[in-house]
Amino acid sequence: MPFKSRRSFLLSFACAALAGTGLITAGPAQAQGFPPGFSSFSVDVSPLKAKGLGPFADLVGQAALDELRRSFADRIDPRGPRFVLVITGIFLTPFPDNGVGWRRGGGGGGSDGMDGEALAVGPKGQILARHPQHAARDPDTSSLEPNERGRAVAMAQHYVWWLRRRL
């Protein structure tokens, strides 16, 4: 039997104890309890509208809905629950090309991001399963030609692609 230090013994004991309580899980976090099929798809952008995004929120919602229908087309089941995607936030970086623009060594960089939650909603409005998610992607445009509408659509599509991978 190989020699174990007191520190490694205590660490393994603590990990075993935490795993027994469910605070540590093995493997990647997956959405638990999501049904295999859905009767319909909808997108709720009311949190975005409450933030004053108005027609921009509608654009994001429609892009997400179109991508949901495409990505989950093989999981349509008229007997299944409704799939509701609630988009709670979207962020488009002001420096889509890492601040390079027309001058080198600009200031900043970053990713576009979206927050939301996928819900499986039963026939009486009860939430059967939920999956909160944040997705980020590098914008593929220049700050000289900022295409916010195109970036928002691409972000919504990217978000749904990650949902498909997780659910």
C-alpha cells in the first residue's frame, strides 16, 4: 500500500464526505429530468422588455424561437410538455474585434453573452424541469462595421445550440 500523507488522507476524506451529501457530483453538470419530447416551443423576452430593449428583444426572441424549432425538430411529441425559453439578459461587447479597430492596441475586448432558463411546463402550468444557462461567444465582426442585429441573432442561435447539447 502506497504511503499517503495526512493532508491527502484528510482531503480524500473531506471529498468523500461532501460527495455523500450531494455537494460534489461526478462529471459535468447536466440538466436533470428534462423530458425527451416537447409539444410546443415558445420564448419569453419579457425580462428584456422590462430592461427597455423593446423591438430588439423581439428580434432576439424570434431568432431563438426559429433556432429552437430547427434544433429540437426531432424531439416534437404532441403528448410532451411545452418548452419555454426565458431570456433574462443579453450582452454585446462594445469591442467586437478586441479593440483593434483602425488603431492597433485598442482598449478592451470581450465576448457577447446571453443568460436565460429553459423550462419544461406541464399542462396545468407547473414547471416540470428547469435548466438555467449562460452562453458566450466571440463576436465575428469589426468595430468599424458593428452589426448588433446580426450579432444578437447569432448569440440567440448559439445559446440554443448549447441548450440542445445540454438537454
